[in-house]
Amino acid sequence: MTPRWWAACALGVLVAGLVVYAAAAIPWHRPPAPRADQVAALGQLPADKVARAREFHSALRPASYGGMAVGLVAALLLGLTPLGSRLVTLVGRPFADHWIARAVLGGLVIVLVVEVLTLPFAAWRHTIVVRYGISTQGWGAWAVDLAKSYAVGAVLGGLALLGFFTVTRLAPRWWWAFGAAGAAALVVLLSFVLPVVVEPIFNKFTPMAAGPLRTELMQVAARDGVPVKDVLVADASRRTKAVNAYVSGFGPTRRIVVYDTMLTEATPDEVVSVAAHELGHAKRHDVLTGTIIGALGAAVSVIALYLLGSLGWLLRWAGVDAMGEPRAIALLLALVTLAGLAGGPVQALVSRRIEARADAHALELTRDPATFEAMQRRLGAVNLSDPDPPAWEYVMSASHPSTVERMAAARAYARGER
């Protein structure tokens, strides 16, 4: 049997495993929040705040979708024509066409071209969030955060490219097997490393001062059976007025993180309500679920890329000889971009189901639907969330239930219906 046959078999097994695991781990069948309650909730929200939120999202859409379209077109032009392979070759030429220069520097330059083309749209989005009072950053601070993001991406991307093309070079017929295992392992590693190593690059975290709120948060976590090492406050106010809280890390590194903006905008009970939602993610091991799905998806992607290398017309379009050579980096980027676009609605659906389950957990843990609803109202108002977004946008990209869905869920819980 040929390596390609083995790859096809492995792909089938991994896809089946991914489907079975997702079917078992994702709460697909949670009943939707009653539509009548959603309509009633929307009617009770301040009309001026609803209008402002919708105006904000209308202003954002051209920049957001324009940037997405330009990024997609750039990736396709570089990947499905010889432009990308020629650019990689050009980058490697000053280094005697060494494969490492092509693999790492060539890959980073391909990504940089796309980032530069979409940069004006990112700047456009920044002007909008500043105009509507969401961002507190000036251009200097915004540029510094952007540079940090590029630097982190360059380090992680460079290491991933080096590892991938080392494998394709050492095992040209079986790189799909080693690459799939390496991609899955990388996803697992980053799930542990990113919260501890990368988060502090963008925010400063300080322990929450001793007091009733900290005590109550730790008690709620203990009552929920979720071990938490600490309660930290993130200095989010230096870049945004948005409010949020989350639970980060695994095991001994797990901590509750609260934005400093939330401490000034929300009541203590509302902070506890949001923390209870985040504890629901930890209780149900949602980060682990996402890591396993991500690892399986990464392995599937590597094998699928290997099998696509048998399509001679695709390689000819890209001007390359094989999928595993550094000159094919742009083609890989184009295919990954297309896959991400196609899979976006599925990822959004999975996220919404998981978030809805965490909402239900918060209601059960606190047994305070009134505070939960008040907190959703506040989150929507401060963060300028569209309380009832257009159906097409909701399906394409909404990672959380809408504000009116979450308010309706609280009302249904209060009636004992959920």
C-alpha cells in the first residue's frame, strides 16, 4: 500500500473521530430561548442604545468585511498563481536559496504581504471603535499592540514553518503522518502556553485586592468544584472600555481574570454572574474540548493538504512541484484561508452552543436570573453589542448567543422552564 493510500485511510479515521467526539462533547440539542421572550426583551431595551449599537455595527461592517475580502483575494492571488512561489524564491536568493530561508523568511514575507494589504482596514476599524468610545487607545498604543501581535505571530509562525518543512524534507513520502502528529501536539502545547506566556505581553495582571468580592468569587469557584489558584485584575482600561471576565489556564495555572473596567461598570453581583458563566466553561472542560477538536482538526488539515498535492493542476496553478516544498507556502496559506472561511459558520455554531450551556450553568450556580439578565443588559450596552443581529451575520460569525437570547434564557429559567 502506498503512503497516499495510508494517508486517505488516516484522514477517514481522524474525520470520523472528530465527528464522533464533537457529537458527544458539544451540546447540539439545547433548546433555543423562547422567541416571544426575545421579542419582549428587545422591546424593553432603551431604544437609543439599541439604535447606537446597530449604528456602530453598520459603521464597522465595511471595514471588517472589506479587510476580509482583500485578505482572501490576496491569499488566492499569491497561492493560486505563481506569484507566491516566485516571492518565496526571491526571498531565499540572498541566502543561497537555502531551504530554511525559503521556509521561514519566505513564509513570513507571504503573511506580511497579506497583513500590509489589510492594514488600512484594521486602521479604519480602529477609528470607528475610537469614535464610538469603545477603544481608549491612541495611535501610538494601537501600533505597539499591533507590533506585539505581529511579533508573537512571527515567532510562532516561524517555528511552525521550520518544523513543518523540516519534516517534509526528512520524510518526503511520509511527512503527512509526522506533520499531522506535530500539528496536533502544537495545538495542545499552545493551549497550555498561551495563557501563561502570551497574555502578559498584552495585559498587566495584578491580584484582586482582598475583600468581599474576591472572597465571594473564590467561594463560588469552590462551591462549583472548580479549583482556582487566584483572582486577577487585567488592566483592560488602557485599551478599551469594554467589560469582560474569563477563566484562564489549566489545573494549577487556572485563574479568574476580571477586567478592571468591569469593576467600575458592574455591580459585585453582576461580576459574580459573569464569573459563574466562565466557571461553567472550566466545569465542563470546554477549553480541553476545544483543544481536542483543534488538535484533530489540525491533523486532518495536514493530511488533506498532502492529498491535495496529488492534484497536478493545482500545483501547476501555484507554479510548484510538490505541496511539501517551501515554494508552496502561499498555496498552503490560500487553502487554509478558504478552509477557515468555509468552516467559520460551523465554528460559530459550536461556540454558541457551548456559550449557551455556560449561561445555563451560571443560572444554576447563582440561582439569580434577575442579576444575570441585568448583566447581559449591561454587557450589551457597554460593549455596543447588537442585541438582535441580522440572521446572516449571526449564522456566519456570532460566537455567543445574542443579548436578547441570553435575557430570554434568564426569563425562561425564572419560570422554571429550563
